[in-house]
Amino acid sequence: MNTTYCVHCGGLSVSAGHERCRTPRAALEPPRYCPECGRRMVVQVTPGGWTARCSRHGETSSVGSTPTG
């Protein structure tokens, strides 16, 4: 089973209570939690975009939103 987590609050994506996570404003925010494991990520925001790094699953950025490991 492939469980995914909310990138804004870290909770399970399929659980209830994500109304604040699914607003148009939240869609502009960088991810704060890893979608694969739910761990808090190290996020750096720059004028050109953002990068987010999970200690287990690597880095994601606003330029190329594919994790590297």
C-alpha cells in the first residue's frame, strides 16, 4: 500500500480535516512535509523559487518537482 501524506500539515492525505490545506493560497506555499513519509522537510525559499529536502527521500524544488535521492 502506497500511503501519501499532506505536504502542508503532514497528516494522511485521505483523512478528513484538510480544508485549510486545500485553499488556493496553500497551493502557492512550498511543501513543508514529505508526501512519501510525512517527515518535516528543510525548506529554503528564494526569490526564484523554493527547495525542500527530506532526510529520507531527497530534494524537491519548484523548478523541477521531482524528488532526487
